[in-house]
Amino acid sequence: MAQRKNGRGHRHHRAATGSPGPTTGTAPRALHSVEVTVSAGQEPSIWGRRRVLLLNSTYEPLTALPMRRAIIMVMCGKADVVHDDPLGPVIHSATRTIVVPSVIRLRTFVRVPYRARIPMTRAALMHRDRFRCAYCGGKADTVDHVIPRSRGGAHSWENCVAACSGCNHRKADKLLTELGWTLHVTPLPPKGQHWRLLSSIKELDPAWVRYLGEGAA
């Protein structure tokens, strides 16, 4: 991606727009290029770092898109901006100007294949337990197996909880009955398609929370 400076100390990044992919169909081949005005001192790597929440036309969360792909979908008329980032860079095309979005919504409904069980990841488990230790209620920074793996415990939603380092160290390979400990909540698999998104993202944009259900609060 080439870059140049203008007289006001801003960097302009020109990215040729292309097809947004199979999620929303095929975009026209010949599209205007998109020019991104980045304030001086701001890293151009925002193209790779930033993610934008994509909602179905029914406002159900689908996935987190790279910023560039989200901008292309808006510019192509396949999605509308629901929330923008007033502190973000400004996107210019030949016909319009928009602020970098944090949430966009498809204009047409996309049917998502039903998948029964949500894959367990560290990020999703932390969100499920709200980043709180299942034993003491303090801030969690690790994952613990309620029944230790060395004693036959499974690596599953039902046997894994968020824990603080102190409780994890003290528990070691012991059972809760041996320590006289109890869990604050019963670990269960989360339900809802938005958990597939939470399983891949640790830190959420505050503008996303209202669309991700109770588990993201």
C-alpha cells in the first residue's frame, strides 16, 4: 500500500477496493479507490489492527472484520454504519467521506449455518466468567481445570473456569473437596452465536457490548 504526505502533515493511504468475499456476495470489479487520511503521528498499521463488528440485517452479531474490508462493504453499499469512531481516521472516496466505523450492519439478511457447540477458547472462557476467579471472585488471569487433568478431568466448558494465579497455584492438582472449596457458579457451555465471536477476541470495543448479549457485559 503506497503512502504520501500532503502539505498539512497527514498521510494518505490509497487502497484499491475489491470483493468483500463470500459473506455478502461479489462486489463490482471496478470500484473507486479509497483514500485514508491518517493524522500525523498515528500509525498506518491501523489497517491491520482495527476490527469492526459486522451485524446481520437483524442486528445479530456475525463476525469482526478487518477495518479495510468493513470500509469496502460500506463504500459498496452492502452495509451501513451503525456506530462510528469519532477519534478514528477519516475515509475518503471519490463520492463520500465517512468516519471509521466500529459497528456496521448488512443491508440484506445472511443465513448463518446452525452450529450446536461453541468451541472453547481462553478468550471465550474469560468472557463467560467475566474475568473473575471462580474460587475467590478476584480478577482472573489464568484458566484452571476444576478436576485436574492429572486426575482425569476433561478440557471442556464444564470442567474449566477462570482463576487468579494465587488460587490456581494453591489448588494445584487437588480436588475441591480436598480443599473445602466451592465454585461461585456452575461452569456450563455458553449459548448464542455471538459466543463464536467472543471466542476469538479478548478486548471488546465498548460500542459492541450491546449487541453481544449478557456474556459480553
